[in-house]
Amino acid sequence: MAQNYDVVIVGGGTGGYVAAIRAAQLGLKTAIVEREKLGGTCLHKGCIPSKALLRSAEVYRMANKTAIEFGVEIEGVTLQFDKVQARKQAIVEQLSQGVNTLMKKGKIDVFEGIGRILGPSIFSPMPGTISVEFYNGEENEMLLPANVIIATGSKPRGIDGLQVDGNYVMNSDHALMMSTLPKSLLIIGGGVIGIEWASMLCDFGVDVTVVEFGPTVLPAEDTDVVKELTKQLEKRGVRFVTNAKLNVSTFKVENDSVFISAHVEGKEEQFKADKLLLCVGREANTQGFGLENTDIEVENGFIKVRETYQTKESHMYAIGDVIGGLQLAHVASHEGLLAIEHIATGKTEALDPLKVPKCVYSYPEVASIGLTEKNAIEQGYALKIGKFPFKAIGKALVNGETDGFVKIIADEQTNDILGIHMIGPHVTDLIGEASLAKLLDATPWEISQAIHPHPSLNEVLVESALAVDNRAIHF
């Protein structure tokens, strides 16, 4: 049986299901085809489960190491990792049920199976008919959409010559499902995912080494922030090895341990650990759903789109990780909204990457928006910079979390904010105000004139904004 739709979305992750909800709100008859579970990587294999584990790690660290600083002495602290995993899974299941409820509320048809894009056929003279292959063996269903949105996401990237077996060599999907913790772990890659795992596992008592190919971890973040984060993680026991060229031919498993070497500072260094975790980025899912039956172009592994998110097939759009750029759940969601608005109204609005907040949920947390100091200098801006430490904020002292700072970079000529960079307590929440400031093209003075409650962590934004013009009050 064939069904007609205004929009069919291939992929029900954060970008796909948010786009579907918006389409339904605008009166478009909408369907989603999802081969696994609604919510996608973010809900089931990324953002949510990893942050649940990070929260358990934070509680364990506080109970085990810092509670005494608050006058609370806890004896016999133990980690029950099976309960940590059970709590994580319960959160995922609750949110998963919520997404399914939203689909019913929006009267969005959900097809559980593999959706394949067909070329021109008896169903349509244009490519874009979606054939849904069901897992239970039922006859394929044909969906006839006026518009298609491809939101197939991404998967962990591997390294040629290093086989991922899910046991000795894991990617983040496997790590999330560990039933027991290793005593030692070697993390290959110092990006966001690698840093979050390093922070989490060192708090759980794992001996962690991070091996990074480049000269620094978190290469997209401001240099001052990276230095502070590295210092804080090293104080907690994480070892960092940078400028390391991995020699995969030396990898071996022996006596229940993994061994691999890398070329570091002119010599070969061997690393040994219980397990190895690959955190070397993610690659787009562009295979297995019929792109070859269309004229859609793939460039450098990603689907090529216009600023409207249309592909070369103008009735077919693509959003999220599959098109590259900032591979973040909130970016995929926003791109989905923009694509639907274009389908429904013709409105064209491109996402500005300089207005996208980025977060690292390590301890301490990292958050940023806009240009780094280095980027701004390279683009020829004359800068004025305000920086204010959390140690001078009363609420940070009350909370017992005083490491870190907020740094605001402004254009000396126009006073416009170019970038805001944070490291410290709850900065992944504080970055929301910075995001609004960027959206409204605010100046540091305007941030400083907004009355902030005392005592609160938000006061650090006022002080750093004042510091841009050397007018900070409390430091």
C-alpha cells in the first residue's frame, strides 16, 4: 500500500523528530522512518546516557573526596556500577517514552524499519519515494512524500588497521554499555567525547591516559580554557600525551591487557591499559538508504546542502550530523526547524555557527560561543578582553567549586561581543545567557547593566563584562 505525505523524515534522532513535530504544528502530514529507536544517538548512545554517567561520577567524587570539606564525613563509600548503569537506562527509557508520546500527540506516523529512497518509478517520476522494509517480514510499505528530510546522523569513526571488538577496543557506543569498569583505560583522541570520558572515568577511579594526535586537546576551544582544563584534569590523575602519532601495527592484546605505541617527541612510546577507547570523531551515515538512486551529492563524506538545507534534489533536504558542520544535537534540531520552515513557508534562514553554544560536560565544565581569541586575532579584529575568576564569586565559594573563569572577547572598535568562553561550575547552564547576548548582538556593557541576583553564579558574567573595560567590582 502507498501513502502520501507532505514530509517524510528518514531518521528519528533529535533533528528528525523535532522537525517532525514542527511540521505537524504547521499542518503538514508527516511521517518518520527510523531503523532503531526514536531519539537517535543523542538519546540512546550519546548526550543523555553519557551525562547520566557523568552525574553519577560527580556524586561519587563528592561523596568520596569533597564532602568532608562541607563538614560531612561519609564512611565506607562504594561504587555500585550496576546501579549507575540502571539509573542511566531508566532516564533513557523515560525520555524515550516521552518522544513516542510526542509523536502520538502530533499525529505523526512512525515506521520502524529501514527506509530506502527509490529512484524514479511507477510511484513517482522523481526520486524520493521511500520504501520501508520492516523487521518482522511484513511487505514493504511505500511512502510518497512531497518532501524528504534526511536526518540519518552519524556513527563513531574508526582508525584504519585497529579493529573495534567492543571489548578490548571500544568506541563510545560500547563504553556506554560497560558492565564493569576497567582499572586502566587508554583514550585515543582528545576531543569533546574523549575529554568527557576521561573526566568521568577518572572520577570513577580508573587510571586514564589520553593520547592526542594534535598539539592540544579540545582544539576548537580557547587556549586559556584548554590550559585550565588540562591543569585541572591532570590534578585529578589524567595523563595527557599530545603530538602523538599512533602506530597501529604495534597493537596487541596480551595477558588481558592492550598494548600500543605512538611516536612522541622523537621517540617511540609504548602504552599499556586494560582497555582502549577510540574517540576520534564521528562519520556521517550516508550508506544503506538509497542515496545512489538520487542526484544528491556527497562531499568529503557529508551530504552537500544549500543554506536552505536542500540537496541537489530540491525536494529533498538534509540536516544534522549527516551534513557535517557542528555535529551537535541542538544544531540538528535547529536545522530541522529551519528546513521545515522553508518547506512550509519558503522562508530562508541559515544557521550562524558563531551563534551556536558548545559544551563539554567534564569536570570542570567548559562552554563557549563565538570566536576564540586566536580566531579573532587571525580575522584582524582589535580586541579588548575581560576575564573574571569564579574564586571571586560568593556562590562559587558557597558551592565549593571555585576553579575556572569566564572570558569575554569584544571588538575594540564596535564593542560587539565576539566570543564568550567559560570553564567552571555549571557553565553549560550559564552559556544560555551568553547565547542570548550573541543573538541580540549585545555589548559587554549591556550584559553588565542587566541586574543579576546575589549570590549567584551568574554574577561572573556581570563581572567579566565589566572587566572588558577594566571596571570589574570584586576583583
